[in-house]
Amino acid sequence: MKISVSSLGGVGEIGMNMYIYETDRYAVIVDCGVKFTKSDEIGVDLIIPDFSYIETIKYKKIMLIITHAHEDHIGAVPYLIKEYPDIAVVCGRYSWDILNKRLDEHNISVNQIYIDDFKSFEWGDFEITAYPISHSIHGTYAVMLKIAEEFKAVHISDYKIDSSPVTCTPFPLKEFISFGKDGIDLLMADSTNVIKNGFTKGEYQVTKGIEEVFKKASGRIFFTTFASNTERLQTVFNAAEKYGRKVALEGSSMIKHVDTARKHGRLSFNDDILISRKQVEKLDDNKICFIATGSQGEGVSVITKIAENDYSNIKVRKNDTFVFSSRIIPGNEHRLIYIMNNVYAKGGSVITADDLPIHVSGHASKEDALLLLKILKPKYLVPIHGEVQHLVKHKKLAADYGMHDENIIFFLSGNKIIFENGSFKEMQEIPAGKRYVDLNTEEFLTSDGLKERKKLAINGAVVVVNSAENVENIKEDDIIIQLIGFSIEKEYINILKQSIIEYSQIEESGINQKIEFSEYTEQTVKRFFKKRFNRRPFISIINIHNGAV
């Protein structure tokens, strides 16, 4: 039997994880996430995978299994289900509570099935078992797939081998050793952190650093981390209780994750430690800790708005301490620097992982990845979940360990790997790409649409309004030129007008017909700005009288 594995995102990039395992009649999608935008992706809120390939396999019975509830693994699910409502969604109860809130926002209901830890279930040619593993969010799973009773695959995206996490499940080494006793055919494994030596440290390693913050801070503490990091939140609540501070939660996603974690018994603290905004005003600054969204400097986040003095009645004060307890996603550096500078300018101070041990990764380092290879003994390894440099270094790690180079398969988003009779046969290209989501309009932008936005942002726009009834007798007063996003001196505007009204002086030749006024004007404006200012603005020509066109 032929078995294939494809990726629509998450390989060669950070975010947008989406993988598809297939037989002739069945397909299992693993995760369906978003990618967060960079500053040059103007007007874009989210990036999701292009689902075009799903259209080519929609005749199959398709199931989506969620490994965990991070946005880069679940954020695109509502968009997938809108297009393909018959896809069944399988996930753990913790992830479901978070995912269901996303679906409610889109008014979507799904055929939902719960995962039971370590219990197998069947989906046509697939027998699937979900193994709970350690990560920075509770309810994270590795997926074991027995396909057509002849092919054993392990899909393990975000993980680290932590034997004593604060709130999450310890990594089930015993079960992994048992599963890999006779080896497996394929391992699809996280590559994000393999560039770092050693094992990834456990959450307990940050306790001392966070307590140091609470011990020394003389004013209010503003603590930010990923809202989904239940491990970190527990450590912060423990420190707040130990040093006599009350906690105020700010940001809707932070409140949702705290509520979900408490519901599932994965976050524990006394009820009286939580206070409202009004109660904050009655306390001394050294008795307050805000836990807020904004660890990546997102424009709409609480920390960003506070730093800009644009959040309710909360302003930065002298002696405030802002704590950024997370890794910086590549591309977000400049936004965080901007926020930190704002805090310092207003008299506050900033603490990051460069100052104190207040963050550990949720992803496997080199020794974690090596241990996984040793206990699972895969015939084939496919590095996933990471940029190209991470995939390449994961491939080298496996080669140094002793795997044959031809058994370490390097593939990227848009690739499809085909196995036949347990052996790798070939790699194919499939439709793949990005869809840009504007949440204000709920519309998708194309790549060309995004290029137009970038062009507007960089070069501005020129609008030429022509009010002449007859362009063969056009005058300077008939033309209005409006510049958007930039300005030039009035003398240049006059020169451009003169160039436009010269249209009436153009004579038709015996060979070439005179071009229309709109086309002539667009070409004239384009040449003018390129030659004089090396600028390529977006150009719009408006003719008030149809006869002028």
C-alpha cells in the first residue's frame, strides 16, 4: 500500500503547522495553525495555509487531530472547517475548551471527538494513539500512527523531555521506549531548538529567577508571557503568593487561558489572590502584580498599550518593573525594543531572560532530540517544525548519530513524501502557499494584494482627477493632483500638470492611433515620479466626464 505524508505549512518556517497522512481512502491531518505577521505584512492579522490541496483529496474520509492548543497549531481550524465542514476534529479535552472558543467566535460547530490518553482508536486504515507529553501548555500530545497494519509513524511536534514539570504531564519515557522497542518506520519531530546543546531545562529552573524579581521589585510588577504557558503562570502565582502580592489579569486571552487551566486543575491558587481593576487602585504599588498579554509586542496587546499610555487608567510609573518571560519570535525584536524604550523613558525598568533566568523553552534541545532517536529507532526521520537552519541541523544531528543520509528526508511546505511497502519511494510537489487574513473585513488577501499594500506603504499614491469634458481642449485648471503618503514641492506639481495637458497637442500618425487619455496620464505620472524621485506610487486616474476617458 502507498502511504504519503505532506505538509501545507510549518516546515522551513515558524508557525502555520499542518501535516497530512494519507492512504488511498483515508486522510489524517495533524494540526492546522496560523503564522503570525511581520511588520511589513501591512493590514494582515493572520497567515493561514492555502487549503487548495484538500480540494484534491476531499473524496477521502478526512480527520483532523490537534496535538495541542497553541495558535500555530489550532489558529486556522475555523477557516478549514468553514470550507470543509465534514472534517472530524479530534483533540484532548483541554485543547477542546480553547479551540471551542475560537469556533464559537466564527459561529462554527464541528463533529468533535475526544482523545483519551494512551488509548488507541481507529480511522479506516489508521490506528491512532495519543501520548501525553511535556511542553509549555497542558494537553500536548505526540501522535502514534499505525497505518494499514504495516507502517508505524510517530508525529511529535512541540515537546521537551521534562520528567518533573510544574503543571504539565511528565514526558512518558517508559511508554516511548515500549513503543519503539522494535523500531518505527517514520519519525516526524520538532526541530526548533536542536541548535542548542544539552537538554532543555525544566520549568522549575525559572523559579529562582522569578522569585528574585518579586523579592527586589519596589513598585508594581507587569509580568508578560505567552497566555497559554500554564507552567509559567503557575510559577508567577506561586511567587506572588509567597511575596504578598495580589494578581490582576489583563487581556482576554490571558483570562481565557487562566480560566481553562483552573477548570482542568492545571493552575492552582487561592481565590483571594485575584483582584479586579478597581481593587488595584486601593493597594500600594508593592502589593500589585499584573499578568498581561504582550510578550511579543503585539500592537493590540495590553503591555504595548500600557507602554504607550493608551490603556484605560494604567500608566507607567517610576519604579514599575516590566518582566518579559518568553523567547522572542524572530521578526518581533524591533517591536519589543520600542516597548522597552517607552517603559524606560517613563521611569520604569525592564527584565528579560538576559538579566535573570526567567524563561526556559518548551522545545527539545539537541540531547532531547538525540534521546528520541535512540529510544524510537526510526528507519526514516523527517525534521519538521522549524526554519531551514533548524531542519538542516536536525538532519546533521541524526547523521552524526549514525542514520544513513538517504534515510533522513529533508522536505518543506508543499512537499509530499510517498512510501511504498515500508520504503521511501519519491517526493512530489503539491499546491501550497499562504493566505493572508484581514480580521477587520474577514477577507483573504492574495500575495498580489499584499504586494499592493506594501507598494502603497512604501511609495504612496497619486490620484489625478480630470474634469475636462473634452481632453482635446484640456486646461491646467481641469486637472487636480492629490498625493497620498508623501509630498513634493508645488513647482513639481505644476510641471506634472503641464505634462498631462500636453495630451491635447499629440497628433495621430498614419501608423499609430493616439492612446486614450487615461493611459497617457498614467504613463506620464509613472515616468515623472520614477525619473525625478525614484518613486513608484500607486496611480489612480479619475475622469469626471465619461467622454474624457
